[in-house]
Amino acid sequence: MADPISMIAIGATVAGGATSAFGQYAGGQAQAGMYQYQAGLARMNAQIQRQNAVYATQEYDARAMQSGLKARQEIGETLTRQAASGLDVNTGSAVGVRRSQQELATYDEAAIRSKGAREAYGYRTQGLMDEQQATLDQFAAKNAAFAGDIGAASSILGAMGSVSGKWMQGTQAGVPWIQKVNQWWSDMG
């Protein structure tokens, strides 16, 4: 009666070890796949952030140019009003007024471009952070796959140890089929 029970116990141990090993391996591969997917998303986000930085720079450059055009129009209108009122537009306060308008316009254009540069910098910084996250996710993917391999190997080794323990118990208990296999193995070596 010990013969079938030993065979079942050893077979169950082998099957359990193989199932556990496959589960460990598959789990590691699934986790690695998830991290690779996250790395891909982070890289895509980084690309979007870089493009947003370009768009922000272009948008604020256009706003600055528009502000400059509007300021030059206003300065021209000031010059026209000054001339229409009979002032000498080339001397005194008339020139000073237009110079002040030009200085304010230059300041406004610089402020607009500065705001655009800060916004673009924020996008580029976020893009770099996304790239670093992608690198971390790739590293985690490699580690997850390796951990799955280690887990699978550990399961196999554990099953082998358990099978050998059961084999030794069968040998000591005098299970006939185990004794026959042991004898065959001795004859081979």
C-alpha cells in the first residue's frame, strides 16, 4: 500500500513544484510587461512635454511680437496726434513721451517672452522627469523578470529537495519500486 502513496506523493510534489515555478516565472514576466508599458507611457509623456515647450515658446514669441506691433501702432498714433496738435515732434516732451512708450513696449515684450521661457522650462523639466521615470520603469521591468526567474528556480529547487526527501523516506521504508530504481541507477553508474 505504501507503493502507490509514495508515487502519488512524489508526483504531486513534482507537479506542485512545476506549477509554482511556472507561476513565479509568469508573474515576473507579467510584472515586467507592466513596467515596460509604464516606461513607454512615460517616454510618450516626455515627448509631449518637449513638444509643449516648443509650442509655449512659439506662442509667447508670437504674443511678444503682437505686443510690439500694437505698441508701434500706438507710438505712431501718438506721433500723429502730436503733429496734429501743432507740437514740434522732434524735440522736447513729444520725443520723451514716445521714448517712454517705446521703453514700456520693450519691457512688455521682454516680460511676455520671459513668461513663455518659464512655461517652456516647466515643460522641459517635466519631460526630463518623465524620461527618468521611464528609465526607472525599465530597470524595474528587468528586476521583475529576474525576480520571476529566481522564484521559478527556487520553486524547482524546493520541489527537488522535497522529492529527494520523499525518495529517501521511500528508500528507508523499503518501497519496492524505489528500491528497483535505486538498483537500476547503481548499475548504470
